[in-house]
Amino acid sequence: MRGAARDRSLDSTLGLVLGGYEFVSRRCARYGSDVFETRLLAERTVCMRGAEAARVFYDSDRFRRAGAPPARVQKTLLGVGGVQGLDGEAHRRRKALFMSLMSGSAVTRLGDLVAEQWRSRLGKWERADRIVLYDEVGPVLCHAVHLWAGVPIVPSQVPGRTDDLRAMIEAPAAVGPRHRRGRSARNRAEHGLAVLVERVRAGTSVAPEGSALQAVARHRDLDGQLLDSRVAAVELLNLLRPTVAVDRFIIFAALALHANPQWRRRLRSGDGQDAEHFVQEVRRFYPFFPMQAARVHTPFDWQGLHFPPGRRVLLDLYGTDHHPELWEEPDRFDPDRFRSWDRGAYDFVPQGAGDHHAGHRCPGEWITIELIKRALAILTDEMDYDVPDQDLRVSLRRMPTLPTSRFIIANIRRMT
């Protein structure tokens, strides 16, 4: 490919809204380059994709995260003061808090809780004529992750909290009521969790030993001070919200089983490697988080383009996972491609790239994989169902996206 190109549009914000997940890739194909400069929200912005772009983007000497996400993203999806907006030693210390919660036993325990919640609902699903799987999976994940994190919840609160966490996920790319719902949901959730943290610190509420709630309430940053209670709430939401967001991957896994019935048979009779490869291909093939933002810290030149301090840069995650030079037939669903994958840190980036401990790669990646595996096991080994006619198209213009019908299943039977 050639070096960097410049988009001639006065501003490409509308193009991003209309192009969705394919905005960057289509322009890269048009310009014959994996990096181009444009204007988004009236600000000069560099967009890029590919493994080399990811390697550059996750270089902490060149880039910083502070001030990179637009305000609408911070006020809905991410929150203010959380780990995603930190750099250097401050980021490494805060990231260590999250990594301490990602032990193998902790991830397995969350998987067990999700499986228990799923099985507890199977009887109700069997009695129903049909269910919308997306409507059911979110509450399963929401209830389980609250129990896992040590955040108090009773069954009657699960629907409302699921709606709030989903509203935050939906809001960044939305306008009008959807965006306002996301802001309101974040304010409501942050306030409630901040009060909970203050009560734990005061000894009027008890955080389960070893829980995320206890770890966040006790965490001290580089200055030796406890986190501001509102920031602690943001970090708790950085555990609750992404776990509920896995419902989209689970729906895509169910869609992939329906579209590729031979894999249902393979997963029922196969080994753990088949399940691992299927989950990874779901994460590569289907759209999840579209891109990540950073700002240049140390100026540099790359691909014929100068990156001055403060320049905003977007890395196309979806486009990198569908890059034709990295993935053979990238628009074909093929889990077997992962049999020969070399586990590169920069070519497969559905939840970021680089090192989990030092960089900005999502610390919950192992949770995501575990929960999709658990869902697959139940969908293939513990229940059977029919998939009636419905609109299963997945729009790449809507971010984040889902099948239009949100995946309806009928005639659900528990397998013995």
C-alpha cells in the first residue's frame, strides 16, 4: 500500500455516521493506504488500520489516552477519571487493580455464575412460545457480574440495571433520546456506586472478601490516596458494563451456530480447541467495538505523515480484524483459520492490542472468551431450540450493532 493519504472532505463526521464500522476501511481501500488524514467533529484526525498501525498506536511513548475520547464518549460509555484515560505510571498502577481481578479462578467463578443464572431461566423459556435471546442474555450477565463483583443486587433490580448498562453502551454513537438515556444512566449508576463505596469505607456496608468492590474501595493510586468515590464508581462500572456488553458476542455466537450448522455438530462432539477457535472467530468476524482513540504525545513521522503533539488518531479495530492482507477471505466465517494463527499481539484486535498489563488492551478479554464459551456449551449441549423466520441482517452502519431481530428462538427444550 502507498503512504498516507488526505481525505478531501471538509469534515467526515457525517461520513463516519453513515459508514459505521466500514468508514475507515472503505477509505483505506479508496486511497490505497492503511492511514489517512481527515476531519472529524471539525478536528484534524488520522485514521489507520492494520497490524503495523496497531503496533504504532499502542506505543505508549508516542501516544497518550488523556483527552482522546470525545466528551460524549466519556459522559456515556467510559466515564471520567477511569483507567482508559490514564497514561504512564498512573495507568500501570490502576491497570494492576484490574489485572488482579482476572485470575483464572476468578474468571472461572464468573463463568459458573453466568451458567447458573442461564440454567435458572431455562424453565421459563421452555414454557414460552418464543423468546428474544438478546433480551434474556443481558439480564443473565448483569445478575451474574453483580454477584461476582460483590455489588448488592436483588432480582427485581436486574432489569433496570441491565437497561442502564446497555444505555451507556448504546449512547456514544447515538443522537437524541438514545444519547440522553446513556448520560442519565451513567449519572444514576455512578451516584449509586459512589454511595456504596463510601458506605464500604465507613463500615456501614460489607464488601465480600476478595471481591471487586472490596479491591476498588481499598485501591490507592500513586499519591497513596484512595480513589475519589465517583472515580471508584467509574472503575466498578468498567467491570459491570463490559461484561454485560458480552451479550452481543453471545448473540453473534448463536447467529454463527445457526448460519453454520456443521459447527453445532462439531462443538457437540469436538474438543476444547474447536470451541476456542469458534469463539475467536466470532470475535474476529462480527462487529463489536469499532475503533479506539489516542492523542500523539511525542511527535513522529510514519507512512509519509507527520504526527504532531496533540493530534487525534483513531485505530480501526473492526477493519484490522477484516484486513485482507492479514486474514485470508476475511469476510468468510471460518474458525479453522485459528488453527494456524501465530497469536500475534497486533493482527487480532477486537478488544485492543499489545500487552494486557502495561498497555491499553482490555483486561476483561479473558472474561469475554470464557463467557462466550459457556454460552456455546449451553446452546449446544444443554438446550435445543428452533430458529423461526426473522430478520437476521446485521447493519454495519449502526454502532454497536446486532441482528435486526435480536435473535428469536422458539420451542426451547432442555437436553438431558
